Amino acid sequence: MVTGEDGKAVLEVIFAAYESAGTGHKVSLPFKTDVDKPYKLWKRE
């Protein structure tokens, strides 16, 4: 069985990956952000 906590952990890794790709730096976990969509971490204006 997969739980909501499992899904939350996966989303945290996805958001951290986008942040890392956007900044070119390593990102530590747990990752916290206030954006609502991961691509906003990569394509910041």
C-alpha cells in the first residue's frame, strides 16, 4: 500500500530536483518551498 506520506515524500524530491536544476546547486532534504508548481522553481523570473 502507498500512503499519502509516501506521495508527499516523492513530491518533496521532485520540488528539490527542480530547485537544484534552476540554481545549479545541491539542495538538502527536507526541502521547503512556498511555490505551488515545481516548474516555478526552475523557471524563476
